[in-house]
Amino acid sequence: MAAPRTTRRAALHVLRVKFGLHSFRAGQLEAIEHVVQWSGRAASLLCIMATGSGKVCDIYEFDVGCVTKEEDFTTIGVGDDLLMTTWAVLLSVVSLIEQTLVFALCAVLLWCRFACVTIVVCPLTALGRQHVNYLQSRGVSAASLSSETSPHARHAIFDCLGRRALAALVVSPEQVAMNLELCLVLEACGVGLVVFDEAHTWLSWPAWRPLMTKAAALFPNTPRLALTATLQSVDEARLLQALAMPGSRVFRHPFFRSNLALRVEQRPPLFSWTGPSSLLRPVPAERAFRLRRTFELCAAAARRNGNAIVYVHLRKDADDLVFGLLQLNDATPATAAGATFLPYHAGRQDRSAVEAAFLTRRRVIVVSTIAFGLGIDSPAVRLVVHMVCLWAPVHFSSV
């Protein structure tokens, strides 16, 4: 029992000294103790816990009219018919993502004990950058490596790896799968843990990002930590197989977050769908309704000096929606209190500028593709809108 107690003491010390916190949230320490063991042995783990759970959050009532009465969304019966006729609005102020703290503590402990690096494979580029910014702000030696990394920064990262001076390296699946030089350097310096952030994406995204499968197969003898907030019990074994960690232990924690308000609005009954692809391509009347309603909600967030993010599936949808929102804003400029409307997706060259504006300014409305993943780890966020209906009831637990 000595090893777990030592791990617990070290974890509590790092939590207080590095992160300025005094206690763990439910499930965090249990996960860290399972992965980091002072004896040198480590075990792989799939950890399923709510994004942003247990964090400080204010709920804002927007003065835009037709919202349904607040209910505990764990008791709402959501069937196929309702899914086909609703869209979700989530009002929240989200601080540090709970899952980030789990792998951050693991990375620091492993680096202090064994001088090894933790690789964080994150399929969402912007979210990965936010992880690194948070770690660096807490004095943790961390870096991100992507196709956007400059040659100078890349050289500095490789130098740190060679000197075993890096606790955490955040990479995209494509970067670690295609970069032979990086893999050789990592093998030489020693990898203590491979973390799969947003692990549920490995179940479906490899169909259009095939290198995610190759990335999951690398470093087969290294312990793995898979983190997600979106996974049904029936998919656990399939995900473990996809991440080359079959038979690993699974920690599942409740997803209900009392600090978030989830509301579902019924669309006008006169609208009808036109075919199998109509979830992505609603009829004109439906599009006009969604555009107007989204503008009203975003304007309400801006009037409260907050930011908003609107998620769509396709790049074209992001550009078209921003164009429509700008037209409505030009027609009634006072409604949105001077808000800025910006698109964000992999096809744009101004992503860094948009991300910086979203994280540092107020009254910024960003329309982002879900696949590219502009995260919402910001105290200014007052609204999250999903313009396309979520595919299954389980997805309402992690929006």
C-alpha cells in the first residue's frame, strides 16, 4: 500500500503548488493513482467524466422569450421524433476542463519521478493549444506540435525532448503518425504515458482521418489514458480496441452538471424535413427560423458583455451562417451591442487571430465546425448553440 499513498501525497502536493487547488473533484485522484504508480508500474485507463463538471458557473436568463421551463435534463425522455424536431441551447461559463487536470497531474508526476514525457494526442487543434496555454500558465513545461508550428519552435521542442525537459507534448494524430523523426526522438527520450483526448472521436473520425488509427497504434508498450465525456457503455470495448488498450480498466463518473442549464426548444410544427440528408440541409423556412433564433440568442449574450460559440458540421455552413448573422446585425445594429461575428474552421488562415479574439475579448460570436474544435475554456462564454440536431440522447450529456 506504500506506493499508492506516496502517489496520493505527491499528487496533492502538485495540485496545491502548481495548480493552486486544495482538493480533487470526484474521480480525479482515483484516476491519477491508477495511472501513476511510484513503483514504476503503470496501468492503462479509460476515464469517462463530464466536461467542466464541478466548476463555478453562472446561469444567465436571456430576455429573448421562448425558452422552455428549466428541467433536470437527465429525466427528459428524448426519442427519435423529438431529436428530429429540436435543437439544443446550452448556457454556460466554463473554466478549467476537469479532464485536463487529470492528465496534467499525471504528466507532472511522471516527469518528476521518471523524467519522461507524456504525449497528449488531441484531434482538436485549438483545444490542444488551450491545454498547452493552461499548463504553461501553471509553470508546467509543455508544448504543442502541429502543422502550424514554425521551424524555430519545432527545433526548440525537439531540443527540450532531447534534454528530457518537457513534461507534456500535445500533438495532433496526423503529426505523430507521419513524423518519423518525432517518433524516434520520443522513443529515445522515453514516453511515460500516451493520452487520448476526446477519445470518443476514435470510434468514427478515422473514416475520414485515417491516420488517427495509425497514431493509436504507436508506442504499444506505453501505458495509455483515454479521456472522454461522450461514450455509451456498449461502446467501451470497441473504443479500447481502437486505442490499442483492450482489457484496460474503465472509470465512469456521473455526467450531470448542476452548474449548466440545458434547454431544448421545439421548432415550429409547420416545418418538414425533405429527405435523409435533411438534418444537415433543412428547408428554407427552417434555416430562416434557426438563423433568426441564433441571432437573438447571440445578441442577448453580447448585451451581457459575453461571448458565444455556435457549432455547425460543415465549413460552408460556418461561412454562410456568419454571413447571415452579419446581415441581421447590419439591419439592427443596436440589438447585438456591437458584437463581432467570426467564422472558424480548418479552411481559414485567420484561425489564430479568431481564437485570440475569442479568448481575450468580449462580445465575440464565433461560428465553428465541431470537427476543428474551438474549445470553450473561457470565463467569457455565455452561450453555446448547436445548429444541427444532436444524433442521440447520450450526446446531450457532453455538449
